Amino acid sequence: MTTITYLDQRRPGASSKPRNSSPHQAMSLFERAIAAWHRRKTERMLEGLPQEIRKDIGWPTTIGK
């Protein structure tokens, strides 16, 4: 299983202050869930590619040397 680590990519101009209102918290939670779903979907697609293509694009293979 491959693990991908993403850096915090805040939108330009976004405030770094924590939001205290529940609609914002709910939206933030929803946005994070959607982003995680997209990451998992992309990982599954990349893991499904043939080993030669993964090697060409620099994606780590699960098969040892």
C-alpha cells in the first residue's frame, strides 16, 4: 500500500484564524472529506496502472527489486 502525504494547500487570501461558527466547521469537514475521497480515488487509479507506466511517471511500485 502506498502512502501519499499532502501539504496544507490553503487558498490564497484564506484566513489562518480558526473558525468558530458551526456552518463553517461543517463545510470545512465536508471539504476535507471530499478532498480525501478524491485522493483515495486518484491513488486507486494510479495503483491500477501497469508497473511499467508507474515506473515511467515516478510512482512507487509495490513489487520489490
